[in-house]
Amino acid sequence: MRLLSGRAREFLRSGKPYPFAEEYGRRRGLINLASNESPFGPSPLVLRALREALPSVGFYPDPRSGELRRAVGRYVGLSEEEVLVGNGSDELMDLLCRALLDPGDRVLLPLPSFSFYETGVRLSGGVPLFYTGRDLEWDPRELISLCRRVKMVFLGRPNNPTGGCLPEEAVEGMLETGTVVVVDEAYVEFSSLGSLARWVRGRENLVVLRTFSKAFGLAGLRVGYLLADPGLVSAMERLRQPFNVNRLAQVAALAALRDRGYLRRVVEEVRRERERLRGELVRLGLRVLPSEANFLMANTSRLGLTATGLCRELHRRGILIRDLSSFRGAGREWVRITVGRKEENERLIEALGKLRR
């Protein structure tokens, strides 16, 4: 289309729009183990707070999300000035790319990883530098070396879709190169390895991204936050869209932070089911990667099916999992399985057992 900008045409030519999972339009009545949502939903305190806030939806929200920024700061051990809240962490990734990248700047993207990293980079005129490692593992020495050739790097920790975490020493080595290291901690509440949130203090080139979509169960309200040096946060605060986090989203996130007991129970149950589910999948003969997140990445080859084939077979049985064929670096025989409730996981195990025969 001739009206599009050169940058928009270049992005469309890249062939990598965000790969929305097919299940979004057809999930009613199905067990959805494809989207990494919490199977338990939000805290009852969140639902109560939302009901009480409904009459106020005719008014604009706090444009600075001040109360929420202060609450997030207390949660992660940082100040309000080191916190920026966004309409999901996707908005913050996009804003970060627009704030830091000039056309032609290179950005390191270890693969496989969350697809929106590439989208944000390309839409800002950046140039992705892909790194695949070996057998789905990243070599810290190679990553550190590549960091010297780029302006920025995106790291999932835990990584989506593998579930793995780079060791702290590797992240430290990457920071020492001077490149901007963006650590996406969307799944960190499920990890036993801990957060790097407090590392942002005194490190101008570290940015940490977090979200309320996963462990807190607020995926439908789109609330994410960024942790960084106050100077960068202040600049991004001036660059972002006004009123970017709606009133109900702010209310829900504040209520979720107040119910830490509910959060702990959800995380404990997901971790317990994750390890049980992994054991059952291995018993069925699948290769399953260790995970620090609320999902598992599994290879379908021992079932004699491609990822697409397995997803279709399970869909016929009322179960959705994620086909990773569209993820760069994953391949045709890998799927991602969200950890569901115990009864949902049992249905999956039973269905896979029948397919294996």
C-alpha cells in the first residue's frame, strides 16, 4: 500500500508480525494450555475491588499511576522513581525500543524467545542480530562476545518458550560490555532463582520488565511495569501515551499486590503441578526441557507427530497447547504446554497416552 511509511513496509516484508495463537478465537469449552495464563485467575480481593470501582469508569485514571508505582516499588524493593507502569509489558518493550534505538542500531535476540522482541525492534528501525546457541542452550561466553557488537539485548529470564534462566554471572558479564541489557521477568514469580530487579540501582544499562498477567492472573487487564535507572524512567514517562493504564487495571493491580497470600498459594500449586506434569510427560517418552516458568517446552518427535499435528490431535480432544513452529529457532517438533489445574493436566496426560499407543 503506497500510503505506508518505508519503515512499515520494511516490517511487513520481514514476515514477522506478532504470532497470535489460533486459540484466541476458539477457546470456549476447551482446556486452554496454550497461553501461559494463570489457571486460577485473580485473587478474590481483585474481583471485589473491581466491582467497587465500576461506577468510577466515567473518569480518567491517574495519568502517572502514582499509587501503583509506589506499591510496585515496595514489592520489588525499589523507589517510585525507578518504576514505570504500562499497558502490559508489550507497550513498555515498544516504548523502550523507540526511546533507545536509532535506525540501523543492532539488537541481540537469543532464540527461541518471545516474538514481540523482534517486532518492537523492527518497528523502531532496529536490526535484529539472532543467536541460536546449540540444542536450545545459550553459551554465556558467546552472548557476552556478541553484546560488544550491539546496542541492546533482550533476555527472557525465565525465557519464553524454553523456561530456562541464564545464570546471574552471565548477565553480569553482558552488563559489563556496556550494552543495554533488557531482562524480561514475566515469569519470575514461578522461578526459584530470584529476580534481578534490585540490580537496576546503580546500573544505567540494565532494564527489567515485569507483568501482572501471569502469576497475578490479570492477563485481560494488561498491566506491566519496567524497572530502570530514574533518568531513563523519567525520559520514558515523558515519551509514553497519556492515560496508558486504565482505571480498572490500576485498581486490580493494587488489590493483587495486597493479597500476597493468594499469590504464594498460586505459585506453589503451579510449581508442584509443573514438576508432576513434567515427570508424566517424560514417562510417556517425550523430551521435556527443565522449566522455571509456568509452562513446559516439549518435543513431539517420539509421538511420530509434528508440533502442528499434535496440536490438531489434541484440539480434537478438547485441549489447546501452543505450536512453536512460528517461533524463530524452535523448529517443527516443539510445543509449549501451560501448566493448568491438576484436573486439566490429567486430561492432557490421558490424551497423550492414547496418542502414544
